[in-house]
Amino acid sequence: MNQYEVSVSRIIDAPPEAVYAVFADYHHSHNAILPKPYFTEMIVEKGGNGAGTEITVHMSVFGNKATYHMVVTEPEPGHVLQEEDKAAGVITTFTVDPVSNGQASRVTLHTHARTAPGVRGFIEKLITPPISRKIYNEELDLVEKYVTSGEMAKA
């Protein structure tokens, strides 16, 4: 089976509870930290806070459009949040670990995804990880800005 994995980690100067809350809140904060123009729309279909949430995500990357129907689970509540589109074969995990005695967080975004078969899949494995890392770094920039600028208090 053709597949790829990509991960990006960063230390964010905010407590893990605050950072995790950003990812778990699909009605407000999670939507606010999705990098545009890549994420064109996120619709909460069910739930909206952590496990049990179902979302539809529309993306556009270099003219290629994709739609994902993600189901959210919390394999480790308060620490690991996971989105999965079984049909597309995509699993994205948001892991938040405490550092500096809980005053800061190590945040890791990780995706494991299936690619198309043949040459197309080979090309996807070459180009998707660097593009995903760019998008994830932008998302982590937005998370950091969101939790340190007071935006969370407004949500």
C-alpha cells in the first residue's frame, strides 16, 4: 500500500490545557487556526468539542481541491486528539505534551495518509510531505498567536 507520513513539532509558550483546548474546540478556535488559503472551509456536522465531533473540511492546495469527512477521537483526552477520514485513508493526530513544568507545550501535528497507486502515488509521496510541513508550520504559528494574544478569551 502506498502511504506517507509527515510530522511537525514546536514548543509553544502556553500551558498544555490551553493549547489542547484550541484543537478540541471545532466551533471557534480550531477553525481560527486553520491556515488560509489551504483550508477553504470547515463545517461541524456533529458535536463540536473533542471526541465525537464530525467535520467536513474543504482544502485547496496549488489548485488541487479535496474534501475530507473527519471523525474526531481522543485516544488520550487532554493529550492526544485524532481526526480520521477512513474513506480517504487519512489520520491526523494533534499531540500536546507539557514542557517547562507545564508552563509551555510541545505540540506535534502528525499525518499518516494513503496515496494513489502507481506513478501518481509516487509523486504524491514526493511532494505532499514538504507541502504538509509548510501548512503545519503555518498552523502552529497561528496556534501560538492565538493562545498568546488573548484571542482565546474572546472565543
